[in-house]
Amino acid sequence: MGNDFSLLIIDVDFFKKFNDRYGHQKGDECLQAVSSCMQKNAQRNTDILTRYGGEEFAVILANTNTENALIIAERIRKAVEGLSITHDDSIFGKVTISLGLATFGRGAEISHVQFFEMADNALYKAKETGRNKIVNISCGLD
């Protein structure tokens, strides 16, 4: 675990539909609530949450193996779902998130760009296979 590094890429499910139905002001309020909730649940000093575009976020988890990253990811996913923000154009009836997780182990020989792409690809798999879930890809792990 000491040198493992994990990355979560997170997307608010059906956010364009949320904005279209409720307006940009409510969309901004939703993103603020989701962001605040994620920050509270990525609570270690070394966890870094950032917004990197639209309704997408990244959480950097230093010194975090896949098992622990999955625990954090599920805590974040459940907490956002638990906000119970109404979303009538979502199959879940409320705001949810999809998460892609990649873990970079000591033995991995990939670039930071490839690592980011792994997490992003995992996110797309989460979205393609039903949303409101976590998909994980790891490399170079013992």
C-alpha cells in the first residue's frame, strides 16, 4: 500500500438533463452540494478533490491501494446518493455519481497520462453499464 496511488474520476449522472430541467442556478447549487459532500468523504489530509470540467471531478488518493480506494469511493458514492437531490430525469430519481478508479502500483510502468486515461476509461465503463457505480482498473500491483 505504501507506494500505491489511486485516482477517482467522477461524473454527476445525467447532469445535462438536470440543468435542462431545473436551470443553471439549480445546477450550480447541485454541483456545490455534491462537491461539498465529496470533500467531506475524502477526508484524509492527503486526499485531494478537484473539479476538472463541467460536472466532472477527480480525487487523488496518495498512498492508497485498490481496496482502500474502493472503500473511499463507495463512501463518496453513497453520501452523494444520500443527499437525495431530486432529479426527475434520472433513472434513480435523484442525483447520483459514477466513478472510475485506477490504482498505480509500485511495479507499474505507465505515464501519468496513461494512468489518467485508465481512470477515465473506468468512468466510461461505469456510465455504460448503468451509472451510480464504481468501476476499477489497476496496473502494476503485486
